[in-house]
Amino acid sequence: MQGQLQRSKKPQQICGLNQNHNHEMKEIFKGAATRASCGVGPLRDFYVALLAKGMKPEMARLTLARKIAAIALTLWKKEGRFDAEQLKPQAA
């Protein structure tokens, strides 16, 4: 079929981490998110804001874990310090 669209014959890949991801780091960030969601502070406020938007608690904790991982990577690369003022809520 020339000039016509065709579906790809490749199997659809799932999103997320590949098989080579660091299991220990994943558990560390998930644990940190669980702890932060039960505590007091800006990370808890971030978690509560996600719940207020109607997000399920397990998805809110996963989003918080991703946020903590992103913050940790940024601080590590820039050798900076955590600033709660820069903790922005999710766009949508």
C-alpha cells in the first residue's frame, strides 16, 4: 500500500522503568514518599494538594516519590540545598 497509513507491527512497549532500573533506589524514594505523606512539612502539603485534586492516594504517593527523586537529582547535580519555596504543585 503506497502512501497509506499502516499500523506498526512492533509490539507496544509499556511505560515506566526498564528491567535494569535500580530496585534499591526505587524502594528508597517510595519509602521517603510514604514517610513524607504521613509527616509534616512542604512535602506533606504537596501530597495533600494532590489528594484535594481527586488523585488516588497510591498515585499521589507515586507522584510524590517522583518529585522527591527529581529534587534529589537536581540538588545532587547543582550541589544545592533544598528550598521548600521552589516546591511547585503539579500543573495538571
